[in-house]
Amino acid sequence: MDENPYGDPDDPSRHDPSYDERPPLVHTHVQHNIPRDAQLMGFDRNTEEGALIALAGSLSAAKPSHKLVAWVLLLAFSLPLLMTLWDELF
């Protein structure tokens, strides 16, 4: 009986030479400090929004330097909004 030199006919690598069996990189790293719902939306440390979520999730309230970073982040995101409101209202 002849052996098929290309393997199983149902094997995807037989039909597509660029087929790669390795999982994508976004699924191989650990996603600490990112909530499950954010992970389901596709956020991880490789996206801008996911990096901010991971940063905020890794802050500890017990460390004074982390509290300072949290206040700086709060100001960085709220100050433009407050300045816009001030400009529109007054």
C-alpha cells in the first residue's frame, strides 16, 4: 500500500504551507492584573488600554509611591475634562 508523502489529507498544514500550530503570542503570556471581562474584550498588556488597566490593577494602596501614581493618573485623565467644562461653562 502506498503511503501518502504529505500526511493526513485532513491535516491543515498539508493544504497551507504557512500554517503554524503554535498558539498566537497574545494568548501565551500571563495576564495578571487584568479583569476577566477586560480579557474577554481583547485587552491585554499589548494594547494601550490594556496596559493602562494592568498598570492600575498592579497598584497597591499600601505603598505611598503607588498612591502618588494613582493620583497622577487621576489628574491626567480628569484635568482635561475639567478644563473643557470650565471653558464651556464660563
